[in-house]
Amino acid sequence: GDSVTQMEGPVTLSEEAFLTINCTYTATGYPSLFWYVQYPGEGLQLLLKATKADDKGSNKGFEATYRKETTSFHLEKGSVQVSDSAVYFCALRLSSGSARQLTFGSGTQLTVLP
Amino acid sequence: DGGITQSPKYLFRKEGQNVTLSCEQNLNHDAMYWYRQDPGQGLRLIYYSQIVNDFQKGDIAEGYSVSREKKESFPLTVTSAQKNPTAFYLCASSNRGSTNEKLFFGSGTQLSVL
């Protein structure tokens, strides 16, 4: 079945450090890929997405590139801020699927220290 | 402001008791979803509804029940049959059928067993 594997956390960085959160996937078709962010005590928010190979999703300084050859969608940010502290979820959905068919990774807790 | 409202934020259940979690949306979305989030795990789908008066089981429906009598509301009942109910519960909705379908999440309900 479809699955998403994220790097285990927690990840702790100093402000202005470079961030990478690894995400790889297994899918039978051609999925769309997503990163969601969950701030403390809140629900998830869509951070960025990519719908086909070599697409780059970007938002709020975060970027992720859909790499079909390595089945990866790593999240990066060049300079993190304390306000980026949150849990980040990678997710996939088959291109023919509905929102019902979202598959989430286990989440990566990020803490940014001032 | 449009959005999804979950209540209560915290809920406690006694042994053998049924409890109901509320989810209301004013986004005019057809589809609504309930997810369960456990520490260190991704989100798991409990139930979903794509239209009023219709709903389907997700991956972990046992011990839960739902209703969809109104488009705006999708309450989740955690029954006494659910032996491990302690978790964070997230409700979501989506504009099903849109070419840019995405999930909108509520802020969640933390359920604990006394």
C-alpha cells in the first residue's frame, strides 16, 4: 500500500539555521505530495504541495521538490525562526484520489531556539 | 470568518461512557472527515462523509459512530466499545470535486480517560 516515511524527530535548531526534514514515499500510482504544519494546540494547515515530478512547492520560505527518481519530497528552509516551531507532516494522495485518500507520515517535531 | 470549529477543546471520559465531539464548518464544504492523532504517529482516518445523510468508515472506525444530518455538522461519538480512546481528534472538511481540493482542519479535541 501507499506509505510515507519521515525522518524521526525531534529536531532542535538555533534561529537562522538551515532546515531539512526528509520525506520519502511509496505509491503505486503518481501521487500528489504535501507538507502540512501543526502549531501547538492547533489543527493542521497546508504548507505547500507539488502535483508532478520536478515541481517545487514553496510557501513562507519553505520549499520542497518532487523527486520521482528518489521518491522523495524533502522540506527545506534556509533560515528558520522561533515561530517555525511546530510539527511537520508529509502526505501523499494518488492523483486520481479524493481527500479521503490522503496518507500521512508520522510527523516531525521541530523546535527552534532563540 | 470561515472555518471549522471543534468543541470542546478538552474532554474526559469515564469507563463505559459514550462521549460526543462536535465539529461545525461554515465553509459550505460537502465533505467532512474525522482523524485520530496519537503521539509519534500520523493521522488515521476514522470516518468521512462526502454528502449529507451519507458517511463511510475509514481505517479505524471500530468503537466510533458519526451522523451527518446537516451539511455544517459532523459529530463524532466515541462509544464504550473503543477501549483506547485517549488521543487528539481532528475534524476536517474539503471542497470535494474542486480541481484544487484541499483539507481544512479544526483545532482539535484532546480526549482523555479518567
